[in-house]
Amino acid sequence: MNKGNLDEKRRRAGKRPAPSAARRAAKRRVRPAVRAAARRARAAKRPMPKPPARRPLRPAAKPTARPAAATAVSPELQNRVQQTQNRFADLESKAQLGNVYNAIGEFDAQLVDLPLALEALRGRGYMHSEQLEDRLEALEDRWDDARPRVEAALQQHVERLDRQMDTMERQVHRLRPAESMLRSAESALNTLSQRIEAAETAVSNLYSGMAADLYAIQADLNRAAAMMDALDESPAIRLRDAEGPLLAVKTEWQQDGKEGPEGMLFLTDQRLLFERREEIVTKKRFGIFKAESEKLQELMLEVETADIESVEDKEEGGFLGMGKEDILEFVFSANAPLSRARFHLQGQDSADWAAMIKRIQTGEIDDDRAQEYMEELAEAEKTAVSFPTQCPNCFAAVPPPPRGVTSITCEFCGATILPE
């Protein structure tokens, strides 16, 4: 490799676009665990009230005895009376809007648990998605503003429904196995059921947008946790200094264009890695049933993201828009261990992976780092450009190491080269 190419590669490896000045100068954030503790303390002082218990009505007067010659009541009408009474009892429980109270209580609990889960992920080395802190803080502020309105609306709806239930209860107490009375009671119950549903919807609409944001944050944290778990399960993958994991997915490396080994595909802000993880049947009973098997786990591919020359995302197969396969096709530079690779992603969008790789290669991804990892990023960048351009032992040209590497071995004489 000539000196001009080495210098250009060193420039690209060590001087990626730095995080913006505004990003670096951002205010110091309160740690998620601190915010969670404060929220838990506030919630203990003002817990969400429980649904009020309905005041029991005084028992209805017993019906006047019917003449002895009265016509016998049909079993069908008697059954409808019982069904009406059962339905009233069911609506009596729903009218307290207990499901809404429970949902709001769960919302409160998640706003304590999710910041703690995020901080735990940060402690495990999840360096990116800094906007998760922003999203959580914004959601907490919105919920604190909306919660009093939600409580007030709940109380108003429950009180209104309670009065309507009193009226319905009197009608049920007077109910007799007569067609006209049953039709009237059934119609009233239908109306009451619609009013309960309308009340639930009205209250839920006050925070439905926030609930959707909460679930989206929870899904992002779950994916990040699954990725960190998958990395922890690998004996071969060791992250470099300041190297941040970004994506992980179950995949098939289609080495012949159609099929190949299955495993996990990982993307960090430095590397693309494929680790084979599959169970191979080594012996069958009667030629059909698995008798013995072997679990294979090995790192089969490791490519620097700087050596990805192109990546193409596509969807293949399927029928009427269903069952399509997400495919990633790579072309690598001459420095990579192979020239091309094709992967079938299982459960993730290949377009998201292609977009993330572009963000890595432009340096945009560094703006997405959590604040606590910014300092070590700067140190890693400084180290990357401080290696000598020639081996101190044999004077061979030394390609610039990837960011986060703290020592390299000369490919000609085997000497260990350290930053200057």
C-alpha cells in the first residue's frame, strides 16, 4: 500500500466527523436512577386512588304474591332473567373503571422501572441511543402534567356511572320473567355497556399517545437488552475500548446464495460480525429421529465497517406481500477477509441495518452516544491517530488501526506496536 493510501485511510479512521459542539456542550443530565428514585418517592406520597366502592341500595320491596291461577313461567324467560342479572353484576364491576385504574398504575410503575433498566444497560456497555434518556425525561414531564387531569376525569366518569348503575339496579330488582320487562332491561343494559366503554375510551384518550411512546421505549430497551445478552453469550467476541454495540439479529449466512450456517449477526460502531450458533444432528435413530447432536458456536466473520464498500437491502420471495425475506448483501474492500456476503435477517428490517451502517460510516452515529461515554470516545480517537506510520523494528508501513485498538502486531516482523 503506498503512502498516499495509508495517509488517506489514517485520515478516515482517526478523524471521523466529531460530535457536534452543541452535543458536547449539552447540560449534564440527571442519571436515570436518580430520576426514578425521585419519582418513586413522589408516587408514594400521592398514589393513584382506587375505584370507589358503590353504595349498596336498600333492598327492594318483595313482590306481591301472584294469584294461584297465574300462568306458569317458561324456562326460557326464567333463563333470560338470570342472564340479565348476571350481566348487570358484570357491568357493575366494569363501571368502576378498574381496568383504567390498573393501566394508570402500571404506567406509573413503568416510569420508575424503565429508567432503571436503561441505566443497567448503560452499565453493561450500551453506549448509543442517547435519545432514550431524552424520550424518557420528556415522557415523565408530559405524564406529570397530564396525571391530575386523568384522575379528575376518572372520578367524574365513575361518579356518573355510579348514579346510572343505581337506576339500573332498581330496574333489575323489579325484574320479572315477562317479555316486556326483559326487553326493557336488556335495552337499558346495552345502553349502560356503551356508556362504560365510552367512559373508558374518554379517559384512555387523555394518555393514549403517551402510552404508545412508553411502549415504544420499552420495545427499544428490550431489543437492546437482548443484544447485550447475545454478546454476553459469545466467548469469542470482545468489544474494543469505546466500541459500542448497535444491532443484533438471528440470521442465516447464505454462503451459496440460498442457504448456509445460522447464527447471530452483530453490528457495532466499528465492526460487522457473524457468529455461528446452531445445533447440528450428528446421529439419527431409524434414520429419522435425532439421537445425538452438537452445538456449534464460532466467530466466522469479522469485518471493519470502514471496509464495507456497499450494502444493499432488499426483500425477496413471499406471496401477496406476505412472508418476504429481508436480505442484506455486502461488498467489502480488499482489506476484508472476503469480498462479498449475503445474509437473511430473521425478524428485523434490512433497511434499518443499511441505514445504520451509513450512519456509522459518515460518523453521524457518534452524535448518538450517551454522555457518560463521550470522554472515552475522544480518548479512543486520540489513540487511533497516535500510532506510528512505520514499524519501529523493521520500518514497514503500518496501516492505521481501527478506533479502540490499543496495540497492533507488525504483519512483517511480528513486533508489537504501541501508540506514541
